[in-house]
Amino acid sequence: MGLRRKARTQSRGLKTPLTIIQSFLRQGLISDLVITSVPVLLGAGRPLFGPVRQDISLSHVKTRAFPSGLVQSSYRVTP
């Protein structure tokens, strides 16, 4: 997202997909997550969902590998 668009979005009080996910996680509105990763070594990491107030416990449900190299893991949020 360009800086101008980001500034306009923030000034209007609109939420980005990331802030919506963070909000739903804080309120306990997400019960399952499916995370797809691309195997690229970046050398440094960033939190997938940005900062959260506390750790969120997840139970692994399944993982599936695709011929393209993508890996998709499913998790259930545990209370």
C-alpha cells in the first residue's frame, strides 16, 4: 500500500485486513486458522498478525504440502 493511500486510509479510520484480524483475535471471534507459507528464506521475521496483547494458544489440526512447495497448516484456537 502506498504511503498516500495508507495515510488516507488511516485518516478516515478505515481498518486494514491486518487490524481486522487482530481485532477478531482479541475478541475471541476466530476459532480456526489456515496459514499458507511460501518457503522463502528472508533472513528476518515479523509477526504474522502484528502485535497481539497476549499469546494465543493453537492446536495443530493438519498440514498439507503442495507440489509447488507451498505448505498449508490448519490450527484450532484453544481457549
